Amino acid sequence: MSSDLNELAEALIGQSAHAAPAHILEGLPEDVAQRKIAGAPHTIYQELWHIVFWQKMTLDWISGVETLFPANAADPFPTEAQAAAELWPDVCRRFLAGANQAAQAASDVARLNVSIRCPSRPGQPVRIMTVQDQLISLAAHNAYHFGRIVLLRQLLGCWPPPSGGFTW
């Protein structure tokens, strides 16, 4: 862990419990990121787009913007038109910029215990949680989907990334 990052920030951008997200994404060309695998519900591109969707939601919520919770489970994944409109490197850049914002928020220890409003699924009451709890939720969510990305990379024969990665 970097000496200037706490464990939560490391979980968002570092090598806390898994390979660093930037390394997991490294060296993937557009055609591989968009490749469908039989039996897999999403491509690598779709998984990262989904991560970016929820990361933006978290950043909104911790900033006091009550962005509405998606109406259905398909909404936080890209439509074909959305996927065609944004190239893989651009999704990666959006992820990395947001992840760095989230890590900065995690490092702002004075704000971690601030209560925030987090809209819930339609028909459910708004949840009140701390900035820290929402960032922990984001880190867990990202870890889950990055695990899926690693598995997809393995199935596509493109793991480990150029900078290395955990291979066990």
C-alpha cells in the first residue's frame, strides 16, 4: 500500500486485495474488450461500463447529488448504441478518473463519517449512510466486477496483463 493512501483508497485504485484496476484493464484492445464469450452475460466492455455507471452514482451521492437509482437491472449496462458511441479507451479513462476521485474522497478522513442520502430502488425509502460506507460499497462492487473482468480475460487468453497480475 502506498504510504499516502488509506486501505479504502487502496481498495479503490491500488493492489489491496486484488490486482490494481488499472493493471486489470491494461493492454486490452477494443476488439477483445467487446468480444462476446458463449455463456458469459456481458463483455469486458459492458462490465467496465457498468462499473463506471455505479462509480458515477457514488460520486454524485457523496457530493450531495441525489441521482436516481436505475429503474431496472438493464439500465446500468450499456445499450448497443451507448457501446457504439464510446470507444474502449474512453470508458477506461472515465473509469480511472472516477476511481481517482473516489480514492481522494476515501483519503479525506474528515468527511468519511458525514451522512449522505443514497436513493434506493424504486418504491424503497432513501438510505442514509456515511461517505465511508458508500465508498466501501463501491469498492466491493468494483472488486466483484473486476473479478469478472479477470475471468473474462483468462477465458480470452489475455491474462496476465503486460505489467503482470496475480495468476493464482
